[in-house]
Amino acid sequence: MARKLLFMLTILFIVLCFAGGGYVILSDGQANAGYAVIPMVLALACFQGYQTLKKKENKK
């Protein structure tokens, strides 16, 4: 259950990252780059958690 949740959160944060990047580009750089960077950091954290749980389940 937690593995599926982490995978779905990873996908959500990746979509938010690209949306934030598009927003920064469309605003001619006036918007803060954090709109794209923060969701990508969260996506990487969720994906790392997903991989860790996947490895634990495969060892059993």
C-alpha cells in the first residue's frame, strides 16, 4: 500500500515540476525557479522511498 502511494506521489510531483517549469518559462523568468525545483526534490525523495520499499519486499 505504501509503495503504491509513494509511486503515485512521485508521478504527481513530477507533473508539478514540469508545470512549475512551464510557469517560470511563460513568465519570462520573473517567477521563482523554486516553483519547479521544490516539487522535483520531493519527487526524488518519494522515488527513493519507493525503491527502498521495493528492495525490502523483494528480499522477503
